[in-house]
Amino acid sequence: MLKRPALLWLLAPYALFLGALPLVDQVRPTILGLPFLFSWILLSTLLTPVAVFLAWRGDRKRGRA
């Protein structure tokens, strides 16, 4: 059993950057004039601090931070 399940949030950026990369390796469609792959990487970068915050908040609720 996991002792710190909140840290699983930190796997989300890894999955977004590396796990899904072969699936989104396309130029079309474009989103706001950007190629789809660039849009995907930009979205992943913006969601990384959210995942870190959720992991920190989950650890803090358990009295670890």
C-alpha cells in the first residue's frame, strides 16, 4: 500500500510529457495557430505546477510538510 498517495500527482507531468508524446506527434490540427505538438507541450508545462501544488497539499493534509 502507498504511504504517500498524494505524490502520485507528480506522475501526471511525466505522463503528459513522455507517455503521450508519440500519440500527439502531429502537425495538424492547429490550436490557436500553433501545431498540435507544441500546444500539447505548452499545456503540459502549464499543468505541471498544478500537479506539484496538489501533491504538496495532499502531503500537508497528512502532516508531512
